[in-house]
Amino acid sequence: MQAPEGNITGVTYYVPAKTQLQLMKTILPNLKSVMLLMESGHPSAPIEEEETKAACQAMGVAYTGKQCSSVAEILTAVRDNKSRVSAFIIGTQAMVFDNTPKIVDAAGTTPVFAYSEKPIRTGALAGYVADDEKLGSMLAKSVIDVVVREKHVREVSFKIDPEPIFYLNGTTYRNLGLEIPPNVLGAAKIVQ
């Protein structure tokens, strides 16, 4: 991230899993375990899994990951584990996040968090998401550094949003009957 090689640099939607888990623990103070739902064979799944598992270990949260090859497999995993985990996390793979309403329905009263905005807008409870406008500005600065200032690409680090947006699905948190502290609620961008 800090020293890219070759001919590419830019921005990323990446938000550290530790940041995501801290948010989850703020909303669910008794968070003891999570299950990360991912698409099997997708190149981002092992990366998300490794980081989420490490963050869970560092924060004392039991981790389970499930890489699924079909929507039916995802829903079976959710139904089979909803009484065993404190929360589910939807990975950033399309097969998973495109089926958020079905996952939330299968999870029942077990909260579902997400690593991207679309699942929160369609029923997941909450998550931190990088700001598109901020990333656009950061990307423009990187392009200027390379094209105008003639910096070598390896000198222009990838940029991440240091202050991602905290999205909260208002309908979902009310349906779950969660008591969210006023300061946390005030910091959220509430959708739905």
C-alpha cells in the first residue's frame, strides 16, 4: 500500500477489519462471535478472511468463516449458525451482498453487518464504508503527483479513507430492537 510497484497506484475501498469490529462491538457490547460469509473462489475472499480472523483474535471475538459456492449454501450456513454466533458479516463479493435481504431474513434476530454500502441499504445493520467523493479527490491528487509532478508511481502510495462513513440501516436496527447510544446514533448516516 505504501510503496506500489510497476505502473499502478490509486485508491481503495478497503476499511480495516479491526475498525469494522470496533463498530460492531460498540453496537453489540456483548459481541462474542462472528461468522464471515464469502463467495467461494473469489480472489478477495481469502484476503477478507485472513484479516477478519486476525482482527477477531486480537479483539477476543470467536471467528468462523464460510466460503459458499451458491446462495442456497449461504442461506443454509446462516440458518445453521444463527443461534451459535453473535453476528454475521457479509463479505464484499457480489454473490453474497446481492442476496442481503435473504440473508437478513434467514438470520432472524441475529444482526448482519457488512463491509460495503449496498448490503446496508438493503437490510444489513451497519458498517463502515469509504467515501466515494473523498476517494475521488485522493485519486485526482495521485494522478497529479504522477502526471504533473512527475513522481514515480512507486512513490505514490495507495490511499484509503482515514475516516470512513458509518452507515446504519434505521429499519433494521428498529426491527432488531437495539438500543444504540445517542452519540453513536448521531454519528451514523442512517439509510432506509
